[in-house]
Amino acid sequence: MPSAAINAATHPHSYCYAIRLLLVTAISALLLVGCGSSSRSGSTNVRATVPRVAKPHAQAVEPVAGNASSTASTTSVITVPGHDPAPTGPATVTKSPAKGAPSDAQIRAALARFKLAVSLYHLNELDFSGVLLNPADLPAGGWNVSIASVETAYGHTVACGGILRVPELGVANKTLPCGTEVTFRYGDRAVRVPVIDRGPYVPGREWDLSGAAAEALRFPGLGPVEWRIG
């Protein structure tokens, strides 16, 4: 009889121990092989990196009257349908100006806000050479005087359609049809801009100039301004 058979017959406990030892050895070998392959495959992994995108900042670009999308930026422009139809005839002018004048405190606060907007959005770097009018060359006629303020809520939708952009030349009024051309004069500067939005809704104020329109006029932010239709 072979020695293995004799040992198994005479020492059954030793045989069971040998079987268990072989099983443990085989399982350990399999585990080592699996860990090794996982380690090797893990060594080839490359950590994914997310490119850092620079935050956009305001840039000085040439403004175009009534055209919010005429900028040098590559940012897509969202078009919002207008709430008012295009003007089909002359606008109705309210002859009675809005009553009420801003207080000194309101004027100082508006001046500070507009100065901050000029610095933040580089409004003083816009090129107004193609849109400024010489008051001496304007046709003869009377001028109205009303209180105006400034709107710089860029990125918000406007009532006549589109988004208010930094270089846009326009004005808000409560009643004039969208697209109505209004000429403003402040000191020795004048500019003609379209109605693009509704407002202002502060008592005593009749116009909300866009930041670019106010800067073109060198308008300080809040106060009386001369105007007429056309």
C-alpha cells in the first residue's frame, strides 16, 4: 500500500489537516493574484482634471443705439419676445410733467451708485463718437424738462424685448411705444435713443436712461434732463 494511503488510513486527523492546508494555500494565492492585478490596473489610472474657467468681466465696446446684441463679446444673446408692438405712428406726449423733485440725499445716493457702475462696467471706456449729437446742429424747437434716473440692471430682460447689455443706448418710459426715438440734451451734449423698457416707477421721475446713454450725456445719475420726441 502506498505511504499516502497508509498515512490517510492510520492518521485520519493528519490527512484532514493537510487538505485544509492545501485549501488555505490555494485561496491565499488567488487573493494575491487578484490584488496584484488590481494594483497594476490602478497604477494606470489618471486623475481627471476640470479646466478652470476664467470669470467673464465687463469690456468696453462700441455701443449701438437700440441694439442690445451689438457687442464684441462672444456670449450668446437671449432674445425675449417684446411685450409691446412696434410703434406705427407718432407717440403720445404727456404735456404735464411728473411732479416732485428728488431730495439732496436721493441725488447723492444716485450719484454714488452711478459712479460705482461706471467703474465696475467701464462705461467711461465706451466709444460714443458715432452717436453723440451736437446740440447746435439740432433743428430748432422747444425742449421739455423732466427728472431722469439711470438703470444699470444688466442681464435683466427689458419690456420691449431682449436683455439689457452694458453698451446699449436706450431709455425706459411708462407710456411711449417701444422704439420711439427720444433726443436728450444735458449741458453741451446730446444723444438720440429709442424707448426699450418700461419705468421708472418712482414718483416724480419720467425717464430711466441706460448706463451707456447716461454716460454719453455725462449725466450724473439723477436730476433734470432736457428731451423731445424725435
